[in-house]
Amino acid sequence: MEFSRRNILVGGGAGVGLLVAWGVWPRAYPPNLTVAPGEQAFGAWLKIGRDGIVTVAVPQAEHGQGIATTLAQVVADELGADWRTVAVEPAPISPLYANPIGVDALFEGGFDRLPEVVRTEWLRRDRVMLTAGSSSLRMFEGPARAAAATARALMAQAAARRWGVDWSLCEARDGFMTHGTQRLRFAELAEAAAGETVPQPLPLGSGGAGALAGKDVPRLDSPAKVDGSANFTADIRLPDMVHVAVRHAPLGRTRAIRIDRAAAMKVPGVVEVIDGGDWGAVAAGSWWIAQKGLDALAPQAVSAGTGPTSAAIAQSLAAALKEDGHSVAAQGDAESALAGGGLIEADYQVGTGVHAAIEPRAAVAAWRDGGLELWAPTLAPERARTVAAEAAGVAADRVVVHAMPIGGGFGIGLEHEAVAQAAMIAAKLKRPVNVQWSRADDLRRDAWRAPATARMTARVEQGRLTAWRAQIATPATGQALARRVMPGGMVRLGLKGEGRGDAYAMGGAVPPYAIPALSIRHHVAALPIPTGHVRGGAHVANCFITESFIDECSRAAGADPLAWRLRLLAQEPRLTRCLSTAASLGGWEGGGAGSGQGIAGHGFRGSYVAVLAEAHRDANGRPIVDRLVAAVDCGRVVNPDIVRQQIEGGLVFGLAALRGGAVGFADGMAQPSRLGALNLPRLADTPDITVELIRSDDDPGGVGELAVPPVAPAIANALATLPGFPRIRSLPMELSV
């Protein structure tokens, strides 16, 4: 992205603040950042107020990944601000904040049928402010730095004019513009700075910038989360509000639900009963009263046919695997290379993953003068607005969206069923409603991580891996997700369709290793359950399959699994370095029989990671993970502590995928329906964790999902070395599909 005087929108006047915008959007799309009384709006990114507070508009949802702090740190670093005076606020819906990198990352380039310039223009026109694909810093660091550098240069010019010096000799330090012993606060310069001229080229990285780069500055969101003052969606309280509890019918073709409306209305405090077709809801003075009303409502689904079962899902995957499938990647003549005997073969299964977010789904909607005001934990605010407008029967420009902080989420913020329910009920009751799903419904009515079945075949000759074939049966999740999240016209014209496989579903399926003959095929399975994005996406399944099978091949060749990988990674120096670093830190001893050591690597979202695992069996034969060592190359690091937090969280999330975190189905209902039954790791189950950040000057890559995929295969590879322990070929260990 190029930054020029035309691209940086700057305004001025009699205001008392400075606001600098970034972007390459035409002036026909003006910034729409809300300003408080006394503030002067100059654009859409950065404000400096009379009190000296630097406010950064953050266009990405904060769901624990630390982006509100990281983007603010980028601005403060380039601006020369005092971190103690930095604040953030959510950016409004605007083309200026569209995220093409996030779309490309989430859908694995699945929209590349459209030229990049057309794709980018479309996303901006439709205001696709997507928080996904570990893309926030990759998309917005450059524009944020440009905005901050512009503001710094303008204030330097204003200060230099007062002092009668060359502005390029002025420096910004801790919220002051300085020249020798002279200094002026940013607040004193903001108004005058707005009338200065943007210099070309922008003075990026100079004039006092760089003091906060790579530093562990405190997170801006931590104090409010620690003292409980942070507001999440369910915390919203409005005058005349009612609370709504929802109960959904089992999955399947539900024609209607039978409800006992009269019984529910007799519960003291119940205001209204709502029939949503395949869900029933009760509005009441409190959520607990609404739950009592639901119990009295006793909704029963009238369905056509049976709902999904685990056995039916497994049969659909097995049937898809028998079909020809779609070629995703090919090199050499894999079929000829795999003809004859002496092959290494293995089948893998991956269960249906659940989000199991800390915050069950919720939405608040208020009917105001024929329109809606909406509060929602959304990762796609423009899509949330469209869904709410359709549900309420109003035009989209009559809906105001407040994107709320998200309690975990792991990708569930891409789904908007609760938004539609809140909008519909608010329009019906003409009053504010707070819709909150129960934990049971949150687990039973998910957009699950897709299950998969894989048949892997390879040939090893004279200690060399010469041929590789992966046949993976899984639904076309990317196509389904795009239809729910992306602009309809773009999906119809740009998304890879039938005959090409699904790019999202095959994310991470192509191994990074140099293999002479290779074939990767996607066998599309039609499943009776909705699938969506869970942290790590399809990379969780495909990395488990690939890194487990490459380990099996190395052992069949009698090779050290680490050395085997390194020989095959001639074209991947960054992943090679991660593997070597993890092995060195973890004390790799060759991964031989009885060692309890396993290793796995992966690269995506512009970053690379290797995980070394150590495990043993306790006196009862149960597997215990003792240690995880991760080496990470994520490019240039803005805040090392936040990166470590994300890697550590990803390692535990990956451990959960191995232990549990999956559901089965019976009679159209996902089971289990409570967190305690998902066999998620607890503090006592968490191994010793070491994270090493490899210094790099490459552009920042994504880290929010990076560490999740290689954990399960690293542990599975470690357990396979223990005497009598079978090779794990399913996720989770105790549960097949």
C-alpha cells in the first residue's frame, strides 16, 4: 500500500484536537468517526485532545488477542506519545477499515478468481470490517504508522514555526515536541498542526519514533477486565429493557415447534412469548425468570425425518472418501509413483470441534424511531447490521451497530443467529431486549469445526520420501461460511466453486516438504450440521494429519523425525529454523523408542512455529504431557508479551483439541451440553510451557491461531514412542467423529 499526500486525509479549523486519517479511499467516502464536543474531526484514525490524550480508533474486534493494545502501541510508538496517555475506541463501520488481508487469510485465497484490485475495491465498498485470519496487525500496522507519522510531522511543523527552527530537527518524546531545551505538549500543538502541510515522503521511523517498538507495554484492556468494570454484551442495561432466554429445536428439518404459551405467560414477570420457527423464546424482567418461562413453555419440535447422528456423519464422510474428489494440489505423477506394494498407509479421523467460548452468544437490540441500535460481540459488524436489518424489516442504514468486546469467542463472532433473534424481538416488542443463550444451547447450536476423515498413502525408497497422497473427506466449510459472512455478489462471482475443492477446508493440507510426487484431493462431504470457523480452522485437522503421517514415514524409514523433516525443508528456511530452535531448547534426543519426545511444525498466516512435546504414562497407563516447547518466527514483533500470551493460549487450545473439545450427535442434538463434560484441560493438566520468539525483520505475521495446529501432532508423535502406546490417529483421543 502506498501512502501519499492524497491518501492521508487531514483537516483543520478552529477545533482543539487533531485527528489524522489513513487510507486509499476516494474523498467521496468521508471518515465518520464520532467526536466529542470540543473535538475537531480531521479523519478516521487518530485524535489528540486538549487534555493530551491520544485516542486511537481500532477497527478490529478485541476478543482477547490484544489488538486494541497492539495497534495503539504502533500509533504511540510512531507518534512519540506517552503510553500513559493513550486510549482506544472502537471504529465505526466505514470503507476505510475494510480488511482484504483478513478475507484472503480466512478463506485461504478462495476468492482469487477475482483480480486483487477488484477484490479489494469490492470489500471496501461493502465495508467488510472482518476480524479473522490473524490479520489485524498485518492489515493495519502500515496505515496506523502512516497516520501517526503524519500527525508527528504536522505537530513538528507547528512547533518549529513557533520556535523559528527547521521542523525536521524537532523530535517527539513522551507526548512532547522538543527541540533542544524547548518543548511543547501535543495538546498545545494540535490545533495549529491541523493547518500544516503533509510532507512527502512521510518521515516514518524518525523524529523520536521507535521508543515503544518491541516493548512489553501493559495491555490497555487488562485493568477493566481485572476489576470487573469491562462491559460485555450481556452486561448492557437500558431503560425498559426485557431479558430474553432462547431454546432451540434439534438440528434437522424442523417444520414447527409446539409451545404452551398460556403456561409460560402465567409465570410472574414474563412479558411475551416468541415463536421463532425452529426456536422459542420468552421475554421477562430477568433472564432467570425468562428461563422459568421457557420451562413452562415446554417447546417441542415437529420435525421431518431424523436429526443428525454421529454414525450418520461418519457414514457420510466414508462415502465421500469413495468418490473421486477434487484435486487441490499435484506435483509429478503421484499415482504412478504409488503403484504397486510396499506403501505406507494410514487412516485418520478428526471429530466435530466446538467453540465452547467463555461468553455464550448474546445480543442487545433497542427499537428507536423506526430503527435499531444493536450491541453485539461480532467479528463482522457490517454483516451484523445486514442481518439485524433483515430480521427487523428495516433498511440497513436504520441500524446502528456497537461492536462489543468478546469473551474469548474463538471465531463464533462470525455467526449472527443471536443478532437476528434480538433484532426480530426488539422490532416486535418495540422496546430494548437483551438476548442471552444458555450454555447448553450455545454448545448444541454451534457452527462447528468440520469433522474429517483422511486416507494417507506414501512411498519411502532408500530412506527418501518419494511419493505422497492425501485424500481428505470433509465438508466445503469455506463456501458455507462465505455465504453467511461475505457480500452475496462477491461470493457468487469470486469464490472457487464446484470442481476445485474448498480452499478453506484444505487449509494446511499441502505439506511444506519437498516431495517429488504429490497429490492432495478434497472429497466434499455433505453433512447435516452447520460448520464454521473455530480457532485454527481446518489447519487443526490437516496439520494433525500431515505432521502425524510424516512422522510415521520417518519411523518407517528408520530416521530421526527431526532430521527427516529438516532434509525435506530446503525451501522453507524459517520453518527449518523454528524446528531447530525448538529441538535445541527442548533437548531433543532423537525421538527414539521410549523417549517420550515428539515434534511438529507448521506455517500459516505469514508466521511459522515448531512444537516439541514430552510425555509419559502414569502408573495407571494414562498419558501425561509434561512439557511443550514452542519456537516462533512471526516476523517483527510489536509487543512480545502479547505474542507470548497468544502462543501459550494457542498451545493450551491445541491440547484441548487432543483431549476433548469435540461433540457427538444423537437425535439431532449435540452432546455433551456443558463445559465440564468436554474434557478441556485444567490448570493441573497444563504442561510446563516454554516459548521462544525468534528475532526477525520480516513483516509481522499472525499469531492468534498460529500455535494451535501443531500441538496435537507433536503430542501424538511423542506418545507413539512410549512402549505399548498405540499411534493416535483421531482427534480427540477418546472420541471419534
